[in-house]
Amino acid sequence: MADAGSPITVALVDDQPLFRAGIRMLVESQDDMELLGEAADGEEAKRLAIEWRPDVMLMDLRMPVMDGVEATRQIVQHATDARTDKPKIIALTTFNRDQAVVQAVLAGASGYLLKSAEPEFLLAAIRTVHSGYSVIAPGSIHSLFEHAARNAPAIGPDLSVLDLLSVRERDVFLLAAKGLSNGEMAQSLFVSEATVKTHLRSVLDKLELRTRLQLVAFAHERRLLGT
């Protein structure tokens, strides 16, 4: 992992050489980024992540040998087990309503982008996730997750997963899953933003989620918003 002030180290995972070549040129043109390595499938991506520990990985979701979802899951799990920093993973997809995106986010991806994204948007996304924030392709993240839920096998809401939460934590969970900001949640619940942040952190810890984006995916996957 890069130290403060060092270039952001980037790894690129995609089975299309021409696509990798374009991204390689883009990343290498930036003074604050360094392309650390490339992989053509998920198995290679896992080895690259373990050996070189890049700051950010651009991960194609559909590849031979091992797909991007499973690669993301194994990379995050290995870093957790080894107690090392997890790379920030940006899932790459061709389709704006790719159900695999939801699985990638739940596996630990920091967001997703379309492969057709503008170069400046891609570069900004790399810097954004490196700073600790999530990124999503333009459009409604809720529309994506609702579409994925509708196309998943028909099951009822899995409310049992919320048994770990207190009543107030459930309130915060449902409001955050609907996309409300901390300020909006505080106003709705008649509490301070600091209280909302405390409850939200507790919710993420109890449900073993890393980000608000994962929380949204978690809620839609289990149909906890009535979708």
C-alpha cells in the first residue's frame, strides 16, 4: 500500500487485452498513479493482490477461470485473515443493470463503473475510492438493486437478519438503505447527526458490512425494503 504522498498503486483485471491497453495508458498518464500490474482472470488477480498489495483494483466481473465477484470475495477474505490492508476494488461491468454488481458490492467492492465510463470519471473514481469513499456509475443505485432483486429467485423478506439490531438501529438501517443522508435521518428520527453516525457504525459492525453501499445492496438482496 502506498504511503501518504506516494502514487496510488493500481492493478487492472480484465480478460480483454485491448481494454487493458487503453486503461494502462490512461493510468500511466497520471502523475499521482502507478500501474502495479495486470491480470486476465480472477485467479491471477488474487495472486497479484496478495503479492503486490495494490491500493486500488479495477475488477472486471465476467472473466474465465474465476469471475470478478469470487475474486473480490477471496481477495477481501485473504486480507482480513492476514490482517493486511484490503485493496479498494472497483467492479467493472458492461451493463448498467448487471446483477453481478450487487454480489460484487456484497463481496467487498467499493463500487462499480461501466466500462464505457469517460476517462476522467474513471480516474476520479480511482482517487475517490482510494480516499475511502464508494463510487457508482451514473444513475440510480436503487434502480440497479431493485432490478437485481426482481430478477432473483422469488423469496420473501429475510427479516431475521435484523434481529441483531436494536429498535433504533433498525430505524437507521432502513433509512440508510433508502438512501437518506445522515442529516435527513437525524431530522426524521429527532436525534443528532452524531447519534445517527454512532448507530450506523453499530449497524455496519453487527451486520459485518463495510460501507453504506454494502448496506443498500444487503437490504435489497434480502427484500427488506418491500421491493
